[in-house]
Amino acid sequence: MSIRVMVMPDQPLWRFFAEIVARLPIILSKSQDSNCEGRARLWRIASTNGKTPNPGSRYGPWTLLCKNPYAEIPINTSNYEKYTEQWQSYCDQHSVRSIGLLDGTRVMFEYVV
């Protein structure tokens, strides 16, 4: 599934992450934990001069966007208030520009429930 998200360069990265969480239909009621939470992380495709490099690394052309391993996400709920601080920590206070996202950058949202 693909979604397009428009963000401003100075927008906090955690807001971008929150927008993805809010837009994607993550509804897997049979596989959620007791807290109705899952884990997610962001990847970006490593491109140079608009070309995708050879998938020679362990993860192919994808690299983790944030240094923190994951952030918790809610499953089957629209109450995101308790996650804001954790998402800010996951994104390490970066903005969209400071993490290196540019127009047309492909980002993968990986989650596990």
C-alpha cells in the first residue's frame, strides 16, 4: 500500500511519523498485544543522484531513518496523545529537513503487532 504525505521541511519528524500512523489502516485485532500496541520504524531508500543503488547491503537499498530502534504505535484506536512524547524521542527531535528527507524521497513504514 502506498500513501503520499505532504510535509514542510521545518516540520518536526515526529509529526510526519504521526501522520503515517493516523492514515494507515492498521487493524489486526487478532495479533495485538494486551496493551493494543505495536512497534514501528521508518526506513528510507538510499538513492544517489536519483538512482537506486545496488541492493548489496543486508537490507537492500533501504536504511533506517532514525537511530532509535522503534516507536510504539496504537492499534485500533485514534487516541494518539500518550504517544507524542515517545514519537518525539524516537525521531530524536529532528525535522524533516534535518533528517535528510527531500521532495520525492521514498520512505517505508515497517510495523509489527
